[in-house]
Amino acid sequence: AKTFEVEKIRKDFPILNREVNGYPLVYFDNAATAQTPKQVMDAIVDYYSNYNANIHRGVHSLSQEATDKYEEARIKIQKHFNAEKAHEIIFTSGTTHGINLVANGFSSILKEGDEILVSAMEHHSNIVPWQMLCEKTGAKLKVIPMDLKGELIYAEFEKLISSKTKLVFLNHVSNALGTVNPVKSIIEKAHSVDAAVLLDGAQAAPHIKADVQELDVDFYVVSAHKMCGPTGVGVLYGKEEWLEKLPPYQGGGEMIATVSFEKTTYAGLPHKFEAGTPNICGGIAFGAAIDYMNEIGFSEIAAYEHELLEYATAKLKEIEGMKIYGEAAEKTAVISFNIEGLHPYDIGTLVDKMGIAVRTGHHCAQPVMDFFKIPGTVRASFSFYNTFHEIDLFIEAIKKAKMMLK
Ligand code: PMP
């Protein structure tokens, strides 16, 4: 097998050379935001240096160039997720925006008595918009439970789903636990009762190349910043038939066909959902990030990250008092843990003093923490530019922190 050239890859990420608190940076907060390679930074500099202009309306050359590059990025993203049509890719400001757009659209479709199913391991951004939707429509939110391994209980899902179910939404991969959910069978089952499925792909997209046609998923949402792209941009994939059915989310320029004070008609897809000047540079940089990751290869990335996960899990388990949450059979490179008697925040603060960035707290998934009856965890999440050596440094730092806190 081809060896994974991590040292070569690391050279693409200038930030990995910096020190934090006098130590070389070890960045293990990739599930929150991934770092940016210079190829993506180059795309940003190129945009502002050479063809910064508003899109879709100017006749002048810069505007045409910017429009072409932006639409090329849409097509790159379409191809990456294997959407059938480019106009099924809607640029958003990120996952949260994509979910709210769909939830808002369903407020004119759902009726009292309809039911929507959500998983027990969702990010707040995939809970709150649906609660707001239920308040508006009188629909009812039901929760697919999980077990102590952090896996959804499929038999319970089968009991919950019925002809009343109109929507099912869950994350493809859990940000708090790393669990990869059995989305294919959930989608099949949901479609058997004509329910639509929205997958929150925020955590899956950096590790798994989702094929929306193969999954037959109705909506798939992602954020660029989890995939080596910039913050403030993402996409919503929606099946054309659904996007045609849903009303626009925001009104404004770019999303109209004609406007008069008597009546406005909306533009076709994708513009109907893209009101106002978009994050043009962000969209183009997202395209560059997708190119960058595909150049390395998603199966290579997944295989390497899995080795990092196994190595780190085994090392962590040697530490006395270690409790890892979420040991699903299939998971991405996320480890959520606590050490008996210690507060996660204290561990996070101390390892930061040694240059190591991890996340502590509830990870915007309070129901998951409630399930395990804990206030929060320490979460280390790895990317393809991390190394086994960094994991060794992390393990040493954890041991030191433990001694200091005892
Ligand atoms: N869903 C999941 C599973 C996430 O991990 C995140 C980001 N932590 C989000 C949604 C929200 O993404 P964003 O903040 O980019 O909108």
C-alpha cells in the first residue's frame, strides 16, 4: 500500500509550525474547525488580488470571471458529493444555515399531528431549529435513543417510525462521539413511509466522501471549515423535487425573477435560496479545499486517521481512571473522555499550557452529556495532518496534567 506522506502534507499547513505557550502546537480540535492548507489560502489571495467583483449581475470582465469561478466551485462540490444537478447545491453560510433553511421550508408543509424524528446524539444546530419548527406547526419531535456504546438503537427507530413521520434528521457522524450512523438503512426505512431525510454531514464530510445519489438522501448539509476550507461558507444539497417544493428562506436581491410592489416572482434553483451577495471568495475557496482533499484521497485519509484513532485509544486506555465515551463499531477519529475525579476543563487548560489544543465541554450536544450523566468531556479529534508523535506528546501531557491535578 502507498505510504501516507504526512510530513509532506504538514508542509502545506503553515500554522502547524507555530508554538503555543512555548511548545510546538499539537492541534487536536479538528472536529471544531480544521486547519487551512496554503493551497486554499492561495485561492483566497488570488480572488482578492485578481478578480474580486460581485457575481451574477455585472457585464464587466471581472464580474464574469468571479461568476465563472464561483459556479465552477459549485460544480466541484456537486461532483464531490455526486449530486445529479449543479442547482441542487445551494451555497450557505454553513451547516447551521442549511438546517435552518430546510426547517423554515417545512413550516409551510407540516401540520399538527405530523411527527419528526431526531437522533439522541445531535448537535444543538440539528435540534433547536426543529423544536422551533414544531412550535410553529404543532408537529411532534421524537427521539431515536442510543445505547452506552454511543450507537443508535435501530429497533427503537423501527418502532418510532410510522405513517405520521414526515421528516427524519440525524448526523451522519456524531461530533461528540465520532459514531458513524447507519444512514443508508435509516434512509431506506424513512422512505418506505414517505418521510424525507436530512443528514447533518458536518462531521462526516472531512472523513467520508458521501454519495448523495447512492444514499438517496433528501438533504445533506456541510460546512467548509471542517474540510480545510474557510469559515462562513457551506452547502446544502437538496433533491431538486424538494428544493422546488420548499419556499425561499430569505428575501432579497439575487433570489428573484421579477419584483414589483404588487408581486414578486422567485428565481429558479439555486438562486431562489441564495438571497444577497454570497460569500463569493469563500465558495471558491471551498472548491479549492475539496480539490486539495481529493488530491490526497478520501480513502487514504480515512485509513490513516483510523490508525491514529486506534493508536490513541489504546494509549489512553493505559491511563488509570480513563473513561472513553462512544465506542461504536464504526467511528471517525474522535475520542471523548474523562479521567475519574478530574474535571475536563482542568485537563484541557493544563494540556493547552503544553501546546495541545483539545476541546472540553458539552460540544454543543448537551443531550449526549445528559445521557452519560456528565457535564462534559475532553475531546481529541484528529485530522490527516496529525501524527503518531503528536499523540505521544498528548499522552505525556495528559499524564502530567493528571499528576498536577491529583
Ligand atoms: N453539526 C455538527 C455535527 C457539527 O459538528 C457542527 C459544528 N460543530 C455543526 C452541526 C454546526 O456547524 P456550523 O457551526 O459550521 O454551522
